[in-house]
Amino acid sequence: MQTTSISRKYWAVGIIFLFIGACIIPSCAQLTEKSYQGSRKTIITVDDDGDGDYTSISDAVNHSHPGDIIEVYSGTYAEGQILIKTPNITLIGLSYEPDGGNHTGKPLIVTKGYNWLIKVQANNVTVSNFSIQANNSGGKPPFQGPFIDLYYVNGCRISNNTIQNGTSYNEGVRCCNTSYIQINDNIIKNVDLEGIQITDSNNDSVNGNVIIHSNNGIQIEFSEAINVTKNKVNGCGTGIDLSNSQNNALYLNNLENNSLGVHLEFSTKNIIKHNNFIKNSQKAEWEAYKFLIIQRWKSIFNSWIDNYWGHRWIVPKMIPGILYLILLTIYTPEFGPVPIAIPLPFFQFDRHPAQTPYTIP
């Protein structure tokens, strides 16, 4: 009788353990499956010699997912158009080859098409550490358009790239309708139009770039709250050009050997502070307009603060400009409202010019 009772107890305990095991095993299987799914490969490799996942940067970008890192090994890549529509990816060049291959430095992207090369149409994308240049040899039509084009995006980063040798209607980096873009530490040289162009944008940052031999080094139009700091612009038509833009900061830039250092066209409330103007044919000029009665004088001015103008200035530095004094506006069927204005020579002032040039890293 006692033995029967003990047997029943063992049977009960066994049934309980079987029940618990039946519950635990599926749960463990689910956890294992989730862990496996979470460890999906997020690094995609590209190598022109075939030692990576892809030999083409375009193919790698087209097969990427949000969060992926695309590592491009040293080599030469002839690419038509690289369209990035996947958000939150990093496209980065590596200055070495896998498996002890020939290390040739930054991967070189050579244009194969004729319009744009890299177009970013997704947020939070990084493009870093590439050499990029146009291929205009062999009787091909010259490459035209931007090497890197950002369009209606925010939070992207373009850094440590060398962009060069555009010959006809090129821009280095172009931003249109962007915000919170960082364009940092790039070298842009021998570009036909603008080294960096920003249009209809806000809160972008242009920092630490070197721009040599372009029509405009940095052009900003219809934009505000753009920070332009610690750039070196040399041998360009205009170093920094602002058009119809306001509340931007130009700080600690080195503008040297340009035809015109800074040009402000109908741009107000900007801060131009601690910049070096060295050996430019013309240092700075501006244009503004003012309605005769309704507009305050302060609304047309920019702040020129402690800039270095090429040599010692004991008195305030006068920055020449033209003020268009608008008397009235008439309506025409062909052009709509047309202002009637008187152009007047006018001056803005840097009241405390720096006596020695600033050291810019």
C-alpha cells in the first residue's frame, strides 16, 4: 500500500516536469530564433578584386538595409549613378585591401555617367573617406552636375572625401532642401562651379573643408542658420557667396587668393567673425535693399566682427556695398510686382579688425 502511494507521487512529479518542459522548450526555441534573427549581417563589403560581397558600390547600396555599414576596400570603382534611398546607412571607404592585397589608399570612384555620381535621398546617411573624380577621357561627354547630391534629407554626414577634376558644370557637394547636414573635412579642388552649394536649407554645418580652384568656394542661397567654420578657400572666383540668406555664421575661415573674399547679395543678419582675408583681389562686398518707410535700418545689416583684412587696421574697416532704396512697387502684367529703387553706395563696418591673422587648424 505504501509502495503504491510512492509510485503515484513519482507519476505526479513526472507529469509536472513534462508539463514544464513542454512550456520551456518552445520558449527557448523562440529565444534562439530571435537571437539568430537579431544577429543578421550588418557589414557589407565591396572589393573591386572580388574579395568582398560585391564588386560594385551601386550593387551594395541597392541591397542594403537600414543600419547597414558598407565598407569599400581600396581600389578603383567606375560607377554610373549611386542612388542611396536606404536611411541610416554608412558608406565608408577603407584605405587597405583584404587578405594582404595592394593598399592604394582611399578607394577611388571614377564617374561612368554624365550627370550626378552619388545622390542621397534618405535621412541619416554617411558618405566618408573616398576619392572621387570625373572621367572625361576618350572623347566622352564631360561629366556635369554634382559629385555628391543631397536632396530633401536631414541628418546626413559627408566627410573626409577628396573630390576633384570636374571640368564642366560641376559641383562638389550640393544640398537642396536639407537640414542638419554635416559637410566636414573634405578636400574639393578643380571643380567648375561650386565647391559646396547649399540651397533652401537650414541648420547645416560646413566645417574644416579645403576648397581650391572653383568658381565659388562655398555658395549659400535662400538658406538660414548655416554654420560655415574653419574652411580654407583658395584660388576661387568668390570664396564664400551668400544670396538671399540670413542668420548664418561665417567663423574662422581662411579666404586667400580669391577674386572676391565674401559676397553678400540681399543677405542680412549674418555674422562674419574672426575670418582671414588674405591676398584676395577684392576683400568683401554686399548688396541690400530697404523699403523707404516701413523697414528698419537694422534689418539690412550684417555683423562684421574682428576679421583680419590682410594687414593692420587702426581704424574701422569699411566694407563697400550698394543699398537699393525702394521707393514704391508697381505691378506689370508681364513681370508682376516690380520695385522702383534708387541704388546708393553704402558701407558696413568691421569696427575692431584683428591685427594679425588667426591660426586655423
